[in-house]
Amino acid sequence: MSGAAKRAASPTRGISPPPLKRKVESTVTKRTVASFFTPTSQKKPEKITWRVVNNSLVIGKYTTGAGEQPARREKAKVAAFDLDSTLVVTASGNTFPRDSSDWKWFSPNVPTRLQELNAEGYHVVIMSNQKRISLQKDLKGGRADSKSLTNFKERVTGVMRQIDIPISVYAATADDENRKPRTGMWKEFVEDYDLDVFGVDPSASFYVGDAAGRPRDHSMVDRGFAMNVGIPFKTPEEFFLDQASQDVQVAFNPSSYIKTDPADNVPAPFTRQSPRELVIFCGSPGAGKSTFYWNHLEPLGYERVNQDILKTRQKCIKVAKEFLAAGSSVVVDNTNADPNTRAEWVRVAKEFNVPIRCVHFTAPPELCKHNNAVRAANRALNPESRAPLPGIAFGDFLKRFKEPTLEEGFSDIVRVDFRFQGGEEARRIWGQYWV
């Protein structure tokens, strides 16, 4: 294995220091100049095809007419790359490209490194989140704007022509199963190239991307994507600039919440204390409140009041009073973030002379956002068909949240730390990165 392949294949979860400032390199290469002066009859055939899957995933395939990958009899090696801030950056210095020509190489050696990988038998592929692309409106004022599909195609076509090897690009334009760190476009790629026949060699494959969860990064979707796929990950600084990696603590790892304790050794998280009582939940959206109700309180005969269903707090109070008047115990399955909101339910309990208890769900924001994404994307884990919540829902809860105390009038407070429970397939799905 060559030095390039050895560097690419070694698994790491490290990060690199920020790259040094580089001069603006021209995107015109000797290959481009030579091609310009080569008669058309002598040029190698070149083919670029585009298609869109499910009005979401944009796929482009570049072929050179020579040196294509032969039919395989062994597991494939895949060299996958993010696009922006990994293979290319903007020439203008803007965060996003102004037009299709606003790009330069992340490093001058990018084309050479990718050509070496192709020569070593790697499938080279670009996998990129491109939510700014509008598939509905491609033209603005009679011309392609920076968010258009036309602009993206022209920019990527220029990149692929300069690399000049068989290469494909997969671009996720929506917040669906294709968007990294979710693995939809990886599955599409594997099927497109029939790599599911002999499989992919995960130890010899890798993914390179800039969203590694470092303090300066906007997210860790690239690192999470590689972990979901099961292949090593590198930052562009490590791969193209040979910078040393550094250990990094991943802020949120869903697998750490997978419950492994035998069911017989787990105490009941909630028990009834009175024949009739009012229980209110307190916790962020996505903290597992409704699941907790269905698993632990509904079997005990508690009636449920939920504002997502009833729409207003006053309607929730009205229905809760009707249940209490009929002799039932009631669970208020709402966020109940602040003392003023909880005080309304304390008054209801006093009116009916029943004890009021609070169940406090402690799941942190990262976990709640993860639950929200998993629930929205997987029907089997979304029995109530909940729609995905916007990010503002989690921020609004944090602004209003005050931890509940006994001084508010509760007879007790039950603390619930989230631990996922489910079958093998549910654990496999939930244990991946989704945000």
C-alpha cells in the first residue's frame, strides 16, 4: 500500500489545529491548458450525467472514457470526501460561493491526491450537504443565483474536470434521510455501483470532512457520518496537509444512552403513591416524556393530558379537572418549564384535594434534538406520528426552564435520566448520529 493509502486508511477520531493561511491558487492547471489546445478529435471522451432522487438527492457522475473501475471480485475501497472547506474553499473568502466560479482548491495537492487514490483502486466520491440549493426555483432574475442547482452543477463540474478521474458527487438538499450524518446517500452510492455485491472494506475506506466537532466547526456531521457508516474519519488538515491529529471528546454519543442493564436489575422508575393523584411532567421537547408515560404510567391507569393534542393549556386544565372529578389520576404530559406554569397545576391539585407530584426529565439539549430527529425520520419509532420540531422549540424551553423544587408544593419529585430502551433494530437505528 502506498503512503497515501496508508495515511488515508488509518482510523482516527482526532482533530487538527486550524490550517495556515494559504495564497489563492489558480484553478487553471497544466491539464486544463493542454486540453484547450488539443484538437477535439484527439480529446478523451468525457461524460457528465446528472439526476435527482426523490426531489432531494442530487447525483452527478463524471467519467473519462478510460481507466474506469473494473468489475470487482473483492471488497471495494472507498475514498469519500466532503466538498466545501474540504476539497475546495471560496476564492472570494466568503462563507458561501458567490457564483459557480468562486472556488479554489483547499490545498494545491488535492487533485494529485485524488488521482493517486484512483490509481490505487479506490472509488473516489464526494458526499456533501447542500441545503442552500433550491430545487424548486433554479433561476432568479433570468440567471442562476448562488443558491441554484445550475450554479452548483457548474461549480462541481469544474471541480471534477480538473480532478479528471471517474468520480461522483452526492448532494443532499433537504433535511431528510440523505442529509449527513444520516446515511441515505451512502446507501444510494453503494447501490449505484453494486458495491453491496462484494461489499465495502471499511478498514481500507475513509471519509474526509471539515465538520469534525472541533470548537471552530459548525457541527460534527462529517465525523458522525463516518461513524454511522463505520469507516475511519480524517479532517482535511490531516489528510491533505499531513497535520497531526489531536484527541477530542465527542460532546454527544448516542450509544452511551443505550440501556444494557438486565431488566430484572432495574428498579421501577415510577410507582403510584395515592389512589388519586395529579402528576406533571417537566422536561424539554424530545426528552422522552410521552414514551415514559406509555411505558410506565398508562399501565397503572393514569389518564394523559397533552397540549400538543389539546392545543391550549386552558383546554388541558379543563380536561384534567374532568378526569379528576371522575376519580381518575392524571398525568400532564407537557414541558411545564417554569414555576408560574407549574403553579397553575398546583392550584388544580388543591382544588381537588389530591397530592401533586413532579417527574423531572433531565435529558440535555443534544439528546433531545437527537430524539426529535430520530422520531421524525423513522415511522417505527414515532407511534404518534409527531412532526419534527424546529430548533427554536429547544431554545425556548431552555430560556424558560427553572428546575422544579418541593417548595412549589409537590409531594415528591421523581428524577428521570434518559436511557434508551428498545429492541435490537430500534437500538441500531437510535444509536446512530442523526443531527
